[in-house]
Amino acid sequence: MTTQGSPNYAEDVEVGSTKESNPQHAREVDVDKGVTESANVGTLQRRLKSRHVQFLALSGAIGTGLFVGTGQVLSLAGPLSATLAYLITGFNLYAVINSMGEMATWLPLPGAVPVYASRFVDEALGFTLGWNYWYQFAIGVPIEISAAALVIDYWPNGVAPAVWITILYVAIFATNSLPVRVYGELEFILGSIKLTTIIGLMLLMLIITLGGAPSHDRIGFRYWDNPGPMNEYLEDGSLGRFLAFWKVFIQATFSYGGSEMVVVAAGETENPRRNIPKAVRRVFWRIAIFYVGSVFLVGMCVSSRDPRLLNAIESGADTAGASPFVIAIENGGIPALPSIINAVVLTSALSAGNSFFYASTRILYATALDGKAPQIMRYEKFGVPYVCVAVTAALSLLVYLNVSASSADVFFWISNLSSVSTLIVWTSIAITYIRFHRGLKHHGISRSSLPFKSPFQPFMAYFAVMFSSTVAFFNGFDAFFPGHFSAKTFVPPYVDIPIFLCLFLGYKIIKKTKFVKIEDMDLWSGKEEADQLESTWEEPKPRNFLERIWFWIA
């Protein structure tokens, strides 16, 4: 099928990576092994297994946002508001990731989101999303490296922060310069550590609140009674409690951001039509339980007015000292354990930074394949897009801004930009899915025939559009209160919106792109390759009870 509304796909099928006449894209199938000799999409290799995909999603979503960022949410909004904010944002993520999963199993392409936007909405949106998505993930790398370096300061040492930053930076760069299988194995190990730790922490928080810690202080819902379940912000009474509740949605979004990496990896995943739906169905529940459950339990163990928590937040000390988990353990009188948890926070930051680096390079590579980034970025070797790795590494050098105390505010701005960027991307994903949904209906493709049919569609996509765009637009409301307006309160919440619009309108005007008509929508380029590969992968079957448990987990 040739699409009239998107000429790039008709003239250069490398976008969809299905150029059958090109020997570089030929497939030599080894049926016995169930994989291809060079099972590539574009020129990337499908070397991520189911367990890699599962922990990739966990690694990207679980980092300092959970272990440290929840302290800021608890301090500002109170335990009930914090729990509700994470619960509602989790449902928004559920809507977004299901929308992505349905498109990615129909067309499992590298980079996914920008390519779908070009095909189903407008090439200008594909261009804008490609660069915005790259920026969103790439900027997460210096954020996590900086957090990791600061966490190291929990232990007294005489080493300059720049030294730790350099070591962490080189480690992440080196990992992403190796074949993707190495990256997948490392993330599997780090993800396992985080998964085990989170489960352990949730059990520990429950034990502490029931009085099982050495302090024998039975806390229960004491802190929900005093200082109360919902804090006030800017105003007194019900309005103040609502403003505090609304303010923390941006932090909850930052914490959840990265969960969609499971779909970004579709182009390098073995048997994507089995593994992607499996990951989409399970990852949300794991993350929602871990985040909502953790926030609820730690809100029982730590007062939202705890002076250590407040001092850490007010001073901008994004370290494990600000972590409500560490404070809860210290309050419980448990020796040595805070240092152990701090070590896990360190590995979590490294893992999240590693995942952000990976996702940003694949998004940029897909954007280059789509003709919306310099052609040199298509260069790869051993299945690694090295030019994209170099560009992301260059942006990650922003982490050195954090070495200087005078640059702390600049770095704060950058991290806030990432949160708003996530909301804009989620809005765009939902819009793209709505178009995809209408395209299927127009071309007579029954959704029951899809490899993965997400529930409650397109209503969940409409919810994601409304919720994500509303939070993005109103998250900086406090800048307009008397005495609160400043560059720090206004620029981070809103500068990303005009940047997005300038990229979109600029590309649209220069390239004279047109909105893709339903009848011209390309729903097919790349599908034939996925169909051919699907028959070469065998469905693994558990041989005993332990394997059944493992298959359920991974």
C-alpha cells in the first residue's frame, strides 16, 4: 500500500524498515532457534527478551522519583493528597501506555511514537515529537547522574562531586556503547535489585506503622490525624487543600515518566507481539502498586511536617536525607539500614539514567530514519546507533552544571522542563492513537483482529488528552499568585509549550506538510516484516511450578 499523504514512506521505506529489495534488510530465518540471524528493524537488532523488556519498563519508571521525590510530594500535599495524585496519574499512564501498546504491536518499529505521529497525524507532529521525546529522555540522564552523585555524599568522603559525576557519566556512556543485549542484562540485574528493595520497603513500612520496629511506636494513622491528611498551599481551607493536591500532579508525572520505554524498545524486542502486550498489561500494575502502595505506607510512617524532610526540601538537597523511607527507618530506630537503602537509591538512579540514555538514542535514531534528523544519525555498528549515542552524551554533559552551587537553579529548571515535556508527549501519544483508531475503522480493520486490543478505547485516549494537557497548562498556577511570580516559578512550567509549538509550526510552514487524511493513512509499511518474523518465534511453555511463577513475573 502506498500512502499519498506521507511521501517519505512511499519513497524511502527505510522509515518503516520493510525495504524488501534491499539485501541489507533481508532476513535469514533459523526456525530451530526461533529467531533470525539478523533479526533487525532498520539496522537495530532484536536482542531484548521478555525479561529484559519487563525490567526495562521498571528501570525507567522507578528511580529517584520514588525513593526521593515522594518526600517532596508528601511534604507539600500530605499523605491522602499524595496517594490520590499518584493513583490518578497512574490511571493516566494506563491510558497512555495501552494506546502505545496497541499501535506498537500492530507496527513494532524502532522509536515508535514519532513514526506513528507522522503516519497518522502530521509529519510536523512526528518531527516535533521525535525531538521533544529525545529531549525528554536525554535530559533525564543528567538529572539521574546528579542525583546519584549527591546520594554518594550521604557517606562522608573527601572526593569532589565532579569526580563521582565523571565516573557515573562514563559508566552509563560505556554501557550504551555496547550491544543492546549487554544493556538488557544490566538493566535486568538492576531492575531485580529495585524490585526486591521496593517490596522489602513496603513490608518494612507496614511493620513500622504497626509498631514492629525497635522503637515499638505503633503509629497507625497518627499523622493522618495530625498534621492531617491534606495540607494547604497558598490559601487556607478547602481551596488551599485543592491547590496543594493539584500542585503535586507534576511531580507524580515525573515519577511515572519513562514507563512507556517498554514500547520504545519494540523495535529491538524479540517476539514483540507477545512480549509488548504482556509488558503493557503487567508493568502498569506493578508500578501503580509500588508507587501508590509505597506513598500510602510511607505517608503513615512519616509526618508531612517532619523537620528533616522539610529542611531537605527547602534547602534543595535532593539526597537520600530527604527520602521519607530513610526518615521512617531512622524514626523506627533501625541501625545500619539507612545506609543500605541509600545504596539502593544510588543503583536506582544509575539504572534510571541508563534507561533514559537508551531510550533517547533510539528515539533519535527513529527520527533520523524518518528523515527528520540529520542523515548521519542513521549510522550504526553492531546494532548501536553511535552518532545518536554521541549526541545524547553531549547533552548529558549538562550534569556538570550541578558542580557549581550557582548553577543549581539552572539545573532545577531543566528537571522541571522534563516533567512538562512528559505531559506534552503523553497528550500527543493519545491524539495519535485517536487518529489510529479512526484509521482502523475507516479502512475496515476490525480491532478484534489486532495482536493487542487495549480496553475502553478510544475513551481512555480522550481522558489522557484532557488530563495531560490540563495539568501541563495549569501546573504553574502558583506563579500568578501575588508575590510568587518570578522566572523560577514561571519559566520551567511554561517554556516547553512554546518550544513545542515553534517546532511544530516551523516544520509545518517550512516543509508545507498537510494533516494526514484518513483515506491516505499508512497502516501497513513495516507490518509485513513483523508478520514474517512472528512465525519464527515459539511460545515458551513452563515445564514446572517454578517456571510458571517465573513466566508470570517476567
